[in-house]
Amino acid sequence: MSNYRDDAAHWEQFYRTHEFPRESSFARFVAGRLAMPTSLVELGCGGGQDSAFFAALGHHVVAMDRSAAGVDKARAKALTLKGGPIRFVVGDADDDAALASVFTDPDVREHGARPVALYVRFFLHAVPQATEDAILDAAQRDLDGGFTLAAEFRTDKDAALPKAEGVHFRRFIATQDFAARLRARGFAIEHLEEGFGLSPYEDEDPHLCRVIARAPARR
């Protein structure tokens, strides 16, 4: 396993050389569960294909990734959009100020006008658990009116399976452990599933978990 902090060069090269012209199956799954319009924060947005999809539907989107190459591609996609407003920023989820900047964005903070969602696809397994904890701490602090969490990640059952991409940091998350961490924070889990066939990629069919959960309002 590589070190998370050493992965920045991997992701810069990945987003320079890979194209994702359409949204993920998880984005389509989540879209059917969101009120219109929702203020949606995506962390680990990569090339922006899911963020662009949500904005095209009319949602208000703020998205962040630490890869400048990924965000450049995402911004290029945004120029072609018709739909809700969308903003991309380069930032690291390990940086509390960067998290606060997206969670307190004016388009996100209008709790009375729109519900809020935090969208993290193929991201939580790419960061250490301490970063996961910091993200949820910041979200529950700054999105104090409550929000919906939509997450898709690799499970512990995926650890020994072949991977389409090379060696980089991956954290394989036990589904029930993650669910327990959410419940300890007061989340109500609305949807929880794990298995194969959720998001095949090239020759890989990873074992994934999908979670939709509601964070309580702090007001």
C-alpha cells in the first residue's frame, strides 16, 4: 500500500490521461433521491463528471479535489453546462480551511432555500480514517441545519481482488463499521447496500458499499 500523502502525483497523472465523459451509476442512483433543487457539495470530484451531471439537473453544486489537473477538466466541463450554478475549487480534505470554504459557500449555506447533500463517491476509501472523521466533523459543524450524506466506497471484501489501476493508497472499509460510526454521530441511515455490480470499471467489478444517511440538524 502506498502512502496517502504520496498520492498527489498519481492523481495528477491519472486526470491528465483519463477521460470520464458521463456520470457514474452512483450519481444516477443518488439523483433519484434528491429534492429539486439541492445544494450539493462533492469532495473528491476528480474530472467533475458527477458534479456536472447534478448541475445539469438543476442542483446547486460546489465541488473540490486536490488534483489541479482534475479540477481543470471539471471547469472545462462546467463551461458547457446549462442548469444550476456550479463551482470547482482545488483543495485538500485534510485542510480544515478548505473544507470550511466549501461547506460555508453562500450557495450551500442557504439552508432555508434548499436541502443540502454531501456527495463522496470513490473518495472515502482514498483517504485515511482520520480524514474521514475530519470531513464529518466539519460537515456537522458547518452544515448545522442537517444534510444528506451519499457515499460509495470500496469495502473490506474488495481488498484482495484485482484492481484496474496501479498501486496507490486504498483503505478498505468494513460496511457495518462505517454504519456504526455514522449512527454514533446521530445519522439516520436511509439506504445501505454492498455487493458487486454497482460500478464496474474496465475489467474490474469492485465490491462496494452505497450509503444514504441523514445527519441531524444542530440548531
